[in-house]
Amino acid sequence: MHDQFEELREIFKEEGLEPWTSCEFDFTIEGKLNVSFDYIDWTKLEFGQIAKENYYMYRKFKNFTRNGI
């Protein structure tokens, strides 16, 4: 699967689109698949794993705090 993601990322670049840094798959309760791409280059930022998780949880659930949702 990793190779397929690398291939998809290359297709983005070939088409003149900005290469994404992460991809998320979400299934709704109705069974619909939502795919979203993120463009934050975490390797260039000095955030640790907890900060990354907090960002993800905030994006996903909007009202997230580290003490619970």
C-alpha cells in the first residue's frame, strides 16, 4: 500500500498539484468514503508527537482538549 501512496503522490506532482504530506480515509455511518489530504510538512516544524495528535484531534472533532472531548 505504501508504494501505491507514493505513486499517487507522484501523480499529484506530475499534474502540477502540490504534493500532500498525509492522507486520511473516513467512512460515514452511511458507508460513504471521504478522503482528505493534508499539506503540513511536519518534518520542517518542531512539534512533537503530542502536538501532532492534538492538531489531528482538533481538526477531527473541533472541540477536543487534552483532558477529553
